[in-house]
Amino acid sequence: MPPKKRNSGTTQSKEQKPSSDSSFSDKNPELSVKKHKDKDAEFVTLCKSLHVTDLVCDRTWTLWKTVQESMDGAVDTQKRLWGACLFVIVTDMDVACFTVTQVLKAVNLNIKQFIELVRKLDVNLDTISTKVNSALTRLEKKYDVMLALYQRFEKTCKKIFALTPNDKAKETMRTCWTMFLLAKGRALQMEDDLVISFQLLLCTLELFIKRCSPDLLQPLYKSAISKVQSTPTRTSRRNQSKAKSRPAEPEFDVQLLETLCKENECNLEEVKNVYQTSFSTFLDSMDLSRYPEFPQVTDVNQQYEEHHLKSRDIDGRLFFDGDETVVAPKVEISQAERTPKKNQQDEDGVTIPPQTPIRAAMTSIRLLRGDLPSSGDQPSTNLATYFKNCTVDPTQDVQKRLETLGQVFSQKFGEAVGPHCVAYGRQRFTLGVRLYYKVMEAMLKSEEKRLSVQNFSKLLNDSTFHTSLLACALEVVMATYEESSFKNGGYNHGSGDQAETDVCFPWILNVFGLAAFDFYKVIESFIKAEPILSKDIIKHLESCENLIMERIAWKTGSPLFELLRHELEGGAAEQLETPASFNQPLQHNHTAADLYLSPMRPGTRVLPPESPAAPTSQASSQPSSQIPSQAQRHPKSNSLSLFYKKLYRLAYTRLKTLCSYLLSSHPELEPIIWTLFQHTLQHEYELMRDRHLDQLMMSAMYAICKVKSVDLRFKSIVSAYKNMPNTNQETFKHVLITEGQYDSIIVFYNQVFMQKLKTNILQYASTRPPTLSPIPQIQRSPYKFQNSPLRVPGSNNVYISPLKNSRMSPGMTPRSRMLVSIGESFGLANRFQRINQMVSSSDRSHKRTLDFSSAPKPLKKLRFDVDGQDEADGSKSGGDSTLIQKLAEMSSTRTRMQEQKMKEDAELKKETH
């Protein structure tokens, strides 16, 4: 069920002890069996066991009758379908009848199987509401996070606790896990926050380790616990003093916490902060002064039971028991661990640990922190110089802005994540400020090199530029901490509580009151200025950009509409992007400075004679023969031009994907649909107001198929659309019809799209249809990944990877880094000789002389795909010679590259002299 908002910091009542069977029976009127004689007796029994009301029972039965005929071929039993239907109705009605675990137990289903079954019910595309779909998405994400946490907990406990014959260690671990679940539920409103949850887990482990008997601990932690027990804890001092006032801040052992953080690759300062804020508050609420050693198992269980029943969610205790309802399917386990499944060794004998979700998150955070300047949250000397070189020094305004936005961000972050999480917001903001300064300095250096100027007063006194850059830096930080993601498509149309506890983009825009169109201007320059960004973060920012183009920038009040209005006033006949440029790569030299100062820069538009615009410097500097007498130049918006270039390419990419699903037998329709789609975006852009790009795409597809007599129904279109990447059913179920009124995509087509474009649509059925719009050239991504391998010119399967920073490759050793290094000094001459010897010799063992080891190691399998054969597995003779040939080609390529670099350097010296 969707989690309910709660007062996380208050102590639960200890008088009430509800059980799983009677949890909701007191709140809901008892089901009357006599009223449901028309229904299957087993169904009524199921409803009664789950304490549903008569109304829920009736609506669930109606829903089941609706979907059962369409569930042909389903192997699910009726009872499982009933359980899924009950979940849908209870979620839609928002009534407290049962928990997710209770319904899973009742119908004997795993959580993943259950989620999949509920989604299957959407047979007519209107069975599952957006509210139910949102609840399913949150439930799945919460389960994934809890599974990752338990897998790490289990692994960590094996390193902490020693096996004992009386299972005392196991009971300690069970109580520890239950207390962690309770702490997470009390401290966090956003319980799917992986990083903060994991840090809370380490705090809980620290508490139990220092109160644990040394004979239950492994040597590493046994030594730590003995030091802790040498002095009385603050808890025991409270017992001795019998103080009735609010307990002092619980004491934690720095060395023990440091050991836990080191073993789990977690930042110590962040964990300390979590301990001193959220965890200490939780311990106070538990009144641990009553427990000189451990909290009572029964008391912890009772309080967690109350929390679980209130949230109507998954019972996290079942992970410890390996219960079938929550255990991960084999496929899920392999996906979580990714490859390699077990700790393996590379050829240098270095252990490569499995890449679990928590390890990936910790690694990303460590790399982000390591890349940021350690000088603090102040501008560097170089950046301060840029500020001073401005006509108007922006230093004070920058500092005041950061102070104001910092308070707003921290407060809103705390409201979304948890009542005691404002401090975490301040931590995120501090990291964001450091990244903001670092990227700004890189941008200014690039602009100085490009323009040969050092005075950037206009840009650096632009408040929108600074706010956008800071927002982008904070979005990178939150994405690194996995607090902002697009698993739910960037939509917040579920319950109001969910919108308040979700920091996914565009949350940051709402916090800063920043227009999405202004934020988009900085994204590309940000990526280019910060080369250390990982592929995942670049993809995340690209998703932000796409979300802006397809939906957020088209909200009422967006500056995009004002720019479009000026464009039309300045010359309606001129297109936002010349169609002839569609088939050209998306290449431009616009920087953030160009986009934020646009349309202040001079353009090339010829205006009608009645236009009041004054001539620009560019216009007046040209010969009069080039300017018609009726025209004066109008500033052209670089930001709008680039926006539409990217919009057209995104629109066509999505259309092409949908056509591949539905119209593979009618390829001639794709360019016609695109022409209507592009015409709509250019000339009828008001249809995009408060709507989604894909709504126009699906409508255009249906319209053209209709006039071309191709049988394609909207149900087929939206069914295929659901299978496209980065889509959400909200797009076709919740479409603006008129102000304040929403309905399905079909209603939008009939009442809005067709009425507006009827004349244009019918032209495609005539003998003289409109001229087809050129097809945009699509590239894989407008952003180059810094660490992507580059293909060697003239070769098919030989690639060279850029030299990586050692921090980016934890498994790489100094020796393995030495093997291939192109474009930098290699060191001693004998190393070149060894490479030449290896290439010129046919003896395989020479390959291993680089390691300076006596015993050669066997070759790994390498596929060079020569003549369709695998040359390394013995399937074709002459494998040695082919391998040597490839190595020789690589050596030759390296030589040519070095010669070319020397030649370029020589030419550069001539130019400078």
C-alpha cells in the first residue's frame, strides 16, 4: 500500500499490541458474508481474512469480472488475481484494510511476481489508475532498496559476528536488523533513500557491536569492543544518575565507526552526522536507559509491528527469515551483484569485488568528493580574479545568493527526506557549492580562451545563470547520492504525500523557483566543463534535458512561450530551424554564455517594415546593399534556436522508435507522420502548453493512419508506447483537454488535436499533399563520454581507451597501467625494446616479459573476429601470427600518432615564432 505520512520522531504507544490478523479489524466494519452470496465463497473468505469492507469486496468483484475475460493464457490462479484486484481497489480508495505482506501471504506470491501481476490487470489501459501505478513504482523501488540493504547487512555481519553453537549471534543480528528497520521508518519519510538508509544501518551496527559480548565478535571488532567497554558509556552514566531530563547525546566510538566505514567504503563524517542527528533522536525515543545491554527483542518487535501496520507496507523482518514473499529471484540476485558474481582476480592477482548497488553508490560518492577542491566552499584564487575583473564585481551578490538558496534548499530537503534531515541537506549543498565554483571556473577559462577577454561582467551578474549553474551542480550531487532518479518518469501525479517526499528532478527547479527553460541552457556546457562526470551522471543530465524539452518547458508561465511569441512577431514566415539543416549533425559552438545572454547578441533576422526593433551593431556594420530597405535586424534567440534543434531530434527519435514497433509494414508512413508532427511543433506550439511531446506524437500517428486507411487503433499505439524507454502511462491517461479538465489521449485527439489540425490532416489524403519535412540526422548522444574507447582508424575491432585516472579504476594496478600508454612519456628505453621484441617475435612467452615475472601466464580469450573465427581458442591455425599481426598494427598506429603529434607541435612552434 502507499506509505502514509507520519510523525516519524514520536514514540509509538506501547499499550496497544496489534497482531497481523486483527490489525485493521477494529477500524473497518466487519464483512457481512450474507451480502455476498452471489460471489465465489473462496473469494469472500479471502476478503474476510484481509478485513476488507463490503464496499471494497463489491468493487473488487466487479473489477475481477471485468479483467478475467481478458486474462486469457494467464497461468495465475483465480485467488492470485483476486489478491491483485484487492490491492488495486484498496489503493484507489486509500483505505486501511491490509498490508502488502498480508496480501502476499494470503495469495502465496513473491513481491516481484505480485507487482508484475497487478500491472497485467491493465488490459484495457484504464484498469490501473495513475495512483495505483505510482504506488506500485514506489513499492518496487522500496523493495529493491531494502533487498540491497539486507544483502549488505548479511555480508557485513559475517565479518563482524563469530558463529556460536547457541545461536546467540544470530539472535543479536535479528534484533539489530529489526531495530534498523524501525530507525529507518522513524527517521526517514523517503525510506527508499539508499545512502542515508545504509548510513543508518552502520550506526545501528555500531551500537550493537559495542554492547556485544567479545566472544561473539570476530578479531577485528573484538579489539575495538574491548576499548569501548574500558570506560562506562554515557547510557550507563545516565542509569547511575537517574536523570529524568532529556538524555544527553548518545556516545559513539570513533574508532569503531571508522572501522565500519572503512570496511564498507562509506564516508566517516557523513555517518557521524547521521548518528548525531537522526540516530541519536531515534535512540532517545527508544529510551535506551532501560537497557544496559540490548533493547528487549519483544519491545523492538512490537514497535516495528506498529510501524509496519501503519505504513501498510512490506514487513522487512521477513528478509532475515528468508521468506519466500521477499526473497530475491535468482535473476534479481544476479542483476544486483552484476558480474562477476563472485570475487574474482584479474591477471595481476588483484581481487575485483562484485558491483552491488551499495558499492556502486559508495564508489560514486567517493569519486565525487575526491574530485572536488578541498579548499572549502569559497571560490578559488583564479575564480576570485575573474570576479574582480568584472565591471561590476559580483562577489557579494554571489555570496548572498548562496546563503539564501542554501537555507531554502536545506529546509526543503529536510521536509522531503525526514524531520531530522536538514543537516544532510546542508551537506549536499556544501558539495554542490564546491562543484558549482569548480565548473564555473572551467567555463570562464574556456570562454577566455574562445573570446580572448577576461571581463565577464554581464554573465557573472546574471542571477539566472548562477541559480541554474548551482541547481545543476546540486542535481549532480543528488543523483550521485541516488536521491534523484527517473524510475517514475519524473512524474508526481500520485498522492500528495509522495510529491512532498520525492526529490527527483524537477524538484530542484521548484525549490529555487527556476524556469526549466533557463535550467536547460546550462546543461551541455556543464557536462563539457566537468570531464570527470561518470556515464551515469551524464545520462541523468541528458534525461533532465529531455524531460525539459518534452514536458516541463511547456508549462504555463514558461519563458519559452514569450520567446516564441517574439519570434512570430519578428517574422512568422521564418522557421525556428531551417529544414535544410535537419539532415546535418547537431553541431554548434554556443556556450552557456551565449544562451544566457541571448537574445542580446545580434541575429540575422529580416523584420517586416512595421517592426519597431532598432538595428543592431551587426546590422549597421553591413553594407546597405545586403539589407532591404524595409528591414531592420532583430536580435535572434540562440537559446530558442538550439532548443528547437534538439527538440526536433528528440521528437523524431521517439517517433522512429514507435513506428518500428507498429508500422514496420508501412515504412512510407513514417516521413508523413513526421511532417505533421513537425508542423504541429512549429506552427501549433500552443498545443504543447501543459502537455507532453509524446501526446502530439501519438495523435499525429493516429491521424495519418486514419487518412491513409491503415488500421491502427489508439489501444495498439499506447500498448506499444508503454514498451518504449523512459515512458509513463500518465502520458496517455492524464492529458489536458481544457483548463482544469484531464482525460485520455483519445479524448484529447477527438476534442482538441483533430479540431485544431483537421484541415491540415485532410491535406495528406489529397492528390497534392504537403511537402515532406526533411528527416533530422540522429546521433547516439550529443554528449561524448570522456572514458569511451575510440576506434583505431583503418581497423575494424581495435579500440584505444583514454588513460584513466587511478581513482576511476580501483582494480587497476601500477603494472597494468604501464602496459599501453599512448601520447605520454613511457619511461626507460628498455621497455620500448621489450615491446618491439614482443611484436617481432612469434614466441608467445615474450608477451609476458613485460611483467618481469619468471612464469608466463596463459592467454585470456580474445576475439578479434578475423574471417569469422575465434583466433584464441584454437579453432583456426596461425593464431600466434594473427595476434602478432594485430599487435604490430597497434604499434604502427601508435607510431603514426606520435609522428603526427610531433609534426603538429613543430607547426605550432613555427606559428608562435
